Amino acid sequence: MRQHVTPQELDEHFTVLPQEHTLLIQKSAAHRLGCAILLKCLQWEGRFPATWHDVPREAIQHLADHLGVPVDSSRQYDLQGRLARYHKEQIRHWTGFRPGTITDAEAIKAWVCTHTRIDEVTVPQLLSRLTHRYQQLKIELPTPQRLERLAHSALQTGEEQFLTTLAQALSPETRVLIDAMLTETSAFLSLTELKADPGGQSLDTLLTEVEKLQQLQRLTLPHDLLNPAWSIKWESMRRNALTRHFSPISNVSRARPHCCSGWQPHLWRSPRAG
């Protein structure tokens, strides 16, 4: 739990509402404060605090002042004790929250993966969406460590789902060409050859680079599916591609203008060009 809260957050999230006082009646000072802390932390963060160190000191002081009990009475309340467990059950009944299960975690992960675009698949974004979904369903959040592991699992699942969808969207001709590029003995340039540095500036270098571009142009890719995936890394990849492929070509063309008379720049197009 975040250890600093603003005065506005204290008023909005750590003030016991009139209807909530029914949970605190007939309880001692320490029990009222402990129960109020459990209630407000669940409402604010979506989980009960494991220890008093998980609760912001400002929140403890604010609730103690609001309830008119000594702040030191919190020391008499064990957040993991038998009485606290009983109070948690009362709070769950009052709020409609329930403990989460492994089945819940898998279902929430699947929902988040389905409703997240590939360019939004980052751990911070997934953590936020997982948290929101838990709270939306009124299911108690797992521990921060388990939630982060769930986000990393969702990241892997999201990427795998995207790659599966992408593979299914490729035309048969493109699949054959990609398979051929992954085979070193193919009649086409292999992936290793496509990624190789151009080498020294010469006519042979120019012709090899043009052959690479022509082969890549034969790939029919689903641009509507790829556009979101390109949005994050496209600019840096584009700069690298321009530096890698066009610098030696432009240098050779300046040295030997006649050797490039048949080359047309439209052979290489970005994914955005369609």
C-alpha cells in the first residue's frame, strides 16, 4: 500500500460514513480502530492490510481522530488475529467483497488479455487493469507479489495470443516465404542473409540490398493487425532500417549514378504505407 496519502484522500477514503458506524458499535476503542482500518483499506485498495506497517500512518491518525480513540490503541489489535478474521467476515458481508481464488485469477487474466491491445501490453498497464477488474468484481486483490506475477503471466499470454492471431492472418504465400527464409538452404535469401550488414560500398552491395528489399516486399502482412504493434517501436526501427539499408545505396549511387537508373524507391515501404 502507498505509504503517503494526501489530506483529500484521507477525507474521501479514510472517513467512516454514518451508515458504516453500525459495523463499529459495541466494540472497544482498539477494536473500533482496527475494524475501521480493515474496512477502509479494503474499500481503498481492494485488499486487507497484512500488518500495521502496510497502513499509512496518516490514515491511522485520521481514523483515530475521527473515531475519538487513542492512536496508540492500534497496538492492541492484531491484524492477523482471530478477532480480525471475524471482523473481516463482517466487512465482507457488508461490502460484498469475497476472497479471490486461483480460478478467479485465471479468469481475470484472460479477461484483461482479451480487452488489451498489443501496444498496451506492458506490466504497469496490466497491473492497473488487473487491479481495476478485481475491484470491479468485488474480489479481494492478491498480495502485491502475486499480482505482479499475474501481470507478467498476462504479458506473456497477450504476446502469445497476438502472435497466434498474426500467424492465422498470414496468406498461404507469405507463410511459405517466411518458412523459406528460415531455411538456410532455401532458394530465397535466408533471414540471416536479410539481417546481414551490407558490407563495403560496391555495385554488388547495391544489388544485394535491392534483392533484399524486393523479397521483403513480397511479404503480404495484415497491416490493420500490425499497426497497433508498430506504434511503440516503429520510429526507432524505421531509423535503424534507413541507416542500415539506404546509406550504402545512396553512397554508391552518388559514386556511380548509372548503376541505380533502374532502382525505384517504392520497393521499400514502411508498414504504415500499406
